[in-house]
Amino acid sequence: MTSRILIVDDEADMLRLLRRSVSKALDCEVETADSGEAALRLFAPGAFDLVLLDIRMPGMDGMAVLEEIQARAPGFAVIMMTAYGAIEVAVEALRKGAYDFITKPFDHEDLIHHLRNALERGRLLQENIVLKKQVSATETFQGLVGASPVMQGVYDTIGMLGKSDLTVLITGASGTGKNLAAQALHDLSARRKGPFVRVSCPTVPENILESELFGYAKGAFTHASSDHKGLFEAAHGGTIFLDEIGDIAPSIQTKLLQVLENNEFKPLGRNRTVKVDVRVLAATNRDLKAKMATGEFREDLYYRLCVVELPMPALAERQEDLPLLVDYFLDRYCGKYGREKKRLAPDVMPQLMAHEWKGNVRELENVVKRAVVMSTGAAITMNDLGWKEGTCVAGLETDDLTTIPYRDAKASVLTQFNTRYLEKALEKSGGNVTQAARASGLERQSFQQIMRKYGLRSDTFRKGAID
């Protein structure tokens, strides 16, 4: 789409010169205004991509126009033109929201450079706004599931990094979705039509990993009966994902560093180097800084890999996503195993919400998968999950709380109280949240927040009443 720029100056000759030179250099549409008042009659959010605004004008000056533009469209890109020596005025304009300023008389190329940078910034901001709207309107993103604020942040970051070619280090505990994040980064990139090669570093023996990554020539070692293309070469034009990078040996770290620095390497048994065009993504559940301190991981390699870090949150950090994840896995595995859609029995979700989930989303997925396979009825019970009825999620009897730590006992009691209280209130109201909240002496929003926290759904209790 062609960019549109509004240029505001009280000098007619300057406006004619700028209209001609700017529209030609940037291949854009240019509108002009000879006063602040005229500029504001033309300006509206979405009408232009950039405003080039003179500060000194009779009547309504540039500072007043800037303030009005920022009031109508906060953060809109405005470049101020000011006379040489009036830098303090330009600085004040920056404080009031201007993106940049340029002093008169200005060099044409310098002006075009400022304008091009401002247009690019505006384009990126608009893409980011669109992405945020898309993310906020859905509970899934590139295979990842969750609507919590922390996951919205992850989606936003992946969306921005996907447009770049930066090396990304994805961190987080096992089961948090690092593989899905890497796949999403590739799928959103300009390399999406190229190969995506995943290497599970811990599963390949140390003496084989080097030859698998970089390849080898015929005769390089015993049983090397032919040339073998390595995984880096196989990923040419695409992305290579080094999963659990913290487990690779120091000798391979050295060769990997060379690839990251020069985009080239020597296969085993060859004298010539192989040049590759590959984006590198890596993931780890280890504390690489601690491994650096003990000499187990090269510091220079860490900083080559961690150009940008993408932390994946543990399930405990986004507990409100658990009901969404359960529904997602129920749909997925009921479909996969040819079962009719199942639901949870009313007492199950509170137990799931209170569980520690040390294995994160992967552990939850396995629990739901097992329950789908093992359950015989339409409702999944505690027995279907493999947990005992009448026990807390850690498998401890709830009627003897002194056998568990105070914090765990407190959490268990609060979970049971909140769950049972809200269940009774919803049962009495027939699932009508407004009535249940009013009877409980709570605001509807607060009542719903507690419902979400403990995985309660009003339709479970509904008997024809309408929220």
C-alpha cells in the first residue's frame, strides 16, 4: 500500500519543493497544508502515515499542531522542521511526542533518510497492533494454546521475531512448548518454504553428533563408505533447530561457534569448507550461565546463540490457561481415538487446577490422553486420571493436613473452600452467574475471576436459567 505523507509549512515554495522531491524519492502520496489550522482539517487517524511539520508558523504554530495530533492519534509519527540553532525547541517537541526533528536548511538525502526511517517505524507499529488484535481474538497461536497475559506476550514476541532472521535461544523447563515456539518462528519467517531441521542434541551420541551436524567425506573414518551431507547443509535456505543445546560436548561447541560466526564449516575428512545460509534456533532447559561458570559451556557461543532470548513460561505461571488446554486436548484425543466428546466431572477441574504440574503442558497432555483412553463414560472422573477419589492432588489425604507443609495445606483448603462455595452458589442459581455473585456479596467480575481461577463453568450448573 502506498504511504501517505502530510507536509505542513507556511512557505509555498518550500511546500512545492518538498511535494515534488519527497513523492519521487519515496514513491508516496504527498498532501500539503500551508498552516496549522489547514493541517488539522486534513489530519485524521488513518488518513496519513507520517506528518512533516514546521515549528515556526503564523497563527497556530507547529507545537500546538503536534499536541493536537498526539491527542487524536497517540504515538503517531511526526517529524518537526526547525531553524538552525533552535535545538532546544526541537527537544521540547520530542518531549511532546514528536518522533524526530530536522534542522533547516537540510540536506535532501538526510531528509529522505529521516522520512524513510519514520515510515518503517510506523509500518512495524501497525503490524504489531494488527498482530496483537489477532492474538487477543484467539486462544491459539501457531499450535500454542493459551489466552493468559503471559502467553499473549509470548505470541507477540514470536510474531515480531518471526519477521527477522535473528538467532533465538528459547528457554524454559521441559514440557513448556519450546519445540512449538521454534516451529512457529520458522513458519512465520521468510524461510517458511525452506526446510525446518530439528536436532535433538541429547539423543545423538557425542561421537556421532559432529558427523550428523556437519557431514563427512568418504573414507573419513571406518565405515564411511560414501559422502554424507550434514544437517546444517540439509537446512540450507531454511532453519535448523538445536534442541537442548546445553547438552552438547565442548568439542562440538567450538565447531558450532565457527558456523555461527562465518556460516561455513568443514565436513569431517574434507579440506574445503561448505557455505550455508541457515537460521539457527536453539532451546535449552538448562541454566547455561551456570554451565558457563563451570566451564561446561562456552561463553562466546552463548552470546552467539542468545541474540534474543524467548522464555517459555511454566504452566504454574499461567494457571488460568489450564481449562483451555484441557478442552484442547480433550478435542484432540477424542478425535484421534474416535471417542465421542468427553467432559470433566465437576470435581476434577479443581484437582487439576491445584496440581503442581512439574512436567508442565506435556504432563497435562499425557494425563488427558490417558483419561480419554481409560474412561468409559461421557464424564472423565478422578479414577480415569489415575488419581484417587477424596485425595488432594499430591495424593495425600485431605483430612490430615498436618502431614503436608503449611503452604500446601493452606492452598488445598482454599481450593476446596472456593470450589465448593462457588459450586453451591451456582447450583442454587441454576448456573446464573449474576444471581450467584449477588447472593455471595461479590461483584460479577470478581465472581467470574474466581470461577476462572478454579476452572468452574456456569453451563455445568445451568438448568434453563440465562446469565
